[in-house]
Amino acid sequence: MNEKEKMLSGLLYNPNLDGLFEERVKAKELCYKYNSELNNNYIKSLFGKTGKNFQIEPNFFCDYGYNIEIGENFYSNHNLVILDPASVTFGDNVFIGPNCGFYTAEHPLDFAVRNSGVEYAKPIKVGNNVWFGGNVTVLAGVTIGDNVVIGAGSVVTKDIPSNVVAVGNPCKILKQL
């Protein structure tokens, strides 16, 4: 099993072997072009799937791009970062405030293993009709349901069910909708 296959399977992998470094460079080049020209064709060629109607304000950055899927009516304000060695899936009508990050990559707790340069990744899934306030961080392995509001500054470390407002660090349910 090569490093990309390990990455996509959620196993420990080395992100600098078997062409993964070069794939990240290619994604960075497309992000640069998109941020300079604001041409959605760059995003369409970068992402695994897009809806017809979407807008991503510059600057946008990702690791690979092909692991990102966005639904219809996706909107992101400035400075979205998606680290996508695992899949990051957004449903329809997702709105993301400025300076938000979605991070699927994780690193081993054991320092000797971590220092060897390996990492692993867990997917992130976001449902339909979700609004993220500014400066929200969503960590690896999290699923967020439908019809959710995540308050500004939240750090989402665990799954959030549908039809709630959730806020804080760590993010917790504030109320039902």
C-alpha cells in the first residue's frame, strides 16, 4: 500500500512520499491562481465536487483539493483553510464566516512516532443549512448535522447533531432550534 492509499484509508502515512508533496504543490498553485483571478474554474478543477452555485472569497488554501466536496449555494468569507488529506464534505446552503479552518490531519501523540514525520487523517462532514461564524475551527473526525449554527470563535472537537446552536471552546450545544 503506497502513502496516498494509507492517507485515504486513515492510516499513518508520510505526507512527503509517493507524490503527495507534489500533489500539495499543485493544489497550492491552483489556490494561488484562484486567489489572484477569482475564476471558479480553478476551484472546479481542484475540488472533488462542486455545486453549480458557490462563492469563495480570497484567500483560500487547501492541501490537496480533490478530497473536498461542496454542495449548492456554498459561501465562504475570506481566509478559509481546508486541510484535506481526508474527505471534507459540505452539504447545500453552507455559509462560512471569515478565518475558519477545517483540519482533517492529525499527528501521533507519541513524540518518537510524531517526529518520524508521519500523520493520519479523519474525515469531516457538514450537513445542509449550516452557518459557521468567524474564526471557527473544526477538527478531524467531526460530523455536523443539518440546520446548525456554530458560533464565532468555536472549536468543534466532537460531533454536533442537527437543529442546534453550538458555541465555545470546546464547542457545546447552547440550544435546540
